[in-house]
Amino acid sequence: MLKAIFPRTPRWLITWWAMLALLLSISGPAPAAEKTASAEIVFGFPEFPPLSFANAQGEPDGYLVHLTSAMFERAGLRSRAMIFPAPRLFENLATGAIDFSMVVHNPVLDDCCVFSKKAVVRDELRVYRKTDKPPVKNKDALAGKHIIVIQGFSYAGLIKFINDKSNRITSEVAPSHGAAFAMLDAGRADYVVDYAGPAASGLAEHPIKNLQSEQIDYLDIYMVLSKRYPDAEQLLERLTRLVAQMQEEPAFHPPGQNLQRGR
């Protein structure tokens, strides 16, 4: 076809232009454009059971997924849920590939997104151990310890302390919460650093006898909305009020003993 359009163009040049067009077509999507107020909202969550996870059918599930779906339905907005690994979730929010999530506040999203002023859920950050190991009651007590962390989790900045060589922390990286406790049970390390909600799911997969834990911090999870969505700040304020009303209903109380409504 290109030969017919450009009959006097050398064959090698036609081939070069065809290859360039092909490369441009598969190099990836362009940055997301501004959305209209009637557009479908695509929201994403990380693997963070029981708050968000992919169920046995591979579909998004969990407390925050159901809360968000119901919230958008009550707000009269069309929505669709997706589950991503934590690093990819933040990347998709930054590029505008997805519009909304509920995550810990991360400064890398401040330029592209707006965060709710009030948290939706608060979870505990705990250090899990077998009873033959001394307790760790604050982050400074992690110094010199051999620990297990979950891949992709920043622990609201604590990972910087963990990775600081001056703190002499040896860390093993587990691909999932269940795998972290299997590693602990196998003696791969002495402690697991995890959030109470996902840890409960991990321990359901791999129960451990004589396990104890201490809280060293907490995690506040906020709503975050892309600035590309029309009137993003006003919409987020409206959604914040709506979620606060919904969480008064028993059906939308946070699950588990360690999960609380945000503050």
C-alpha cells in the first residue's frame, strides 16, 4: 500500500517508515486525557486483604472494594474496579491510567492527585514473632534484627529506616503476606513486619503456634482522586461526606478487631 502511495520512494525508505509506525503503535498508551464528568471512574487497589484483594475468580474483592463500589453507586457515578501490585497501582495513579483509590498518603502523588482530608480506615502496623524472640515495641528496636517485609510495601516510610545500612537490619522480602509467615515459621528470619489486617489473612493461610506481636505504628488509608477528573476537589469532598455516612451503617463497618474507622 505504501508503494502505491509513494511510487518513486526507495523500498528501503518505505520499509523504515513502516517499522517506525509499528514501533510507535506498540510503545504504549499516551498520557490519559482530561475526563468528562459522565465518564466511568476506574478505581484500583493493591493486594491488601481483607481490605482489597483478588478473589478465587480473579475478581476485585474486599471491604474497600465493596465500600467504593457502593459509594460511587450512591453518588450516581459509573465505576469499575481493578487489582494491581502496589508499585503498579501508584504508577497508574500517577499517569492517570486509573482515577481513584484508597491508599496511604504518598507524596509522589501530590502533583497528580488530591487526597481526602479524613482517613477512611486505620490499620495497625505490627511486628510478629515467635515467643522465643524478644518483643519489638517501636521502630528503633528493629535495629540489628533479622526481619521479613512484604514486597512492594513502603510501610508509610518505615522501609527507608529498614534499608538504612546504619541500622544494621537484615531484611528478607516475601512475595505475599502468607509467604511471609511461612518464612517466619521456617526460621528464615526472626520477625515479620506487617499490617494487622493483611497479617490476619496471611496467618489464615499459614497458622503459627506461639505467635505474638506488638504494635509499632498505624496506617491511615485515604481516598485519592486524579486531578484529571472534572472538579476533583469538590467531588472528593462530596465522597468523603458520603463514606462517613455509609460507615455509620453496620454493613460498612470496618472488618476485624484491629481495623478502625479513619480519623
